[in-house]
Amino acid sequence: MNIAKRRGMARARVAVARKLAVILHRMWVDATDFRFGKQPAALAA
């Protein structure tokens, strides 16, 4: 919402989409599974 306030809603949408795309790309490259929640990676392994 900070980006939306400063730069506009369109740029905020692009920023969120880019962030999600980067996360999904890294998951795809590393072949990692999606873990829902805030569980630390050390406990999930």
C-alpha cells in the first residue's frame, strides 16, 4: 500500500506481480515445495 500511495495503484500492482513472479521462478528453478504459513525453513526440512 505504501507504493500505491506514493506511485499509484497501477505501479503497485506491477510491483506485487513482479515479487510473486520472482518467488515462483525461484521455486521452479530450485524445485522447492510451497509452504503456507510462517514456519521457519529449518523446521520444514
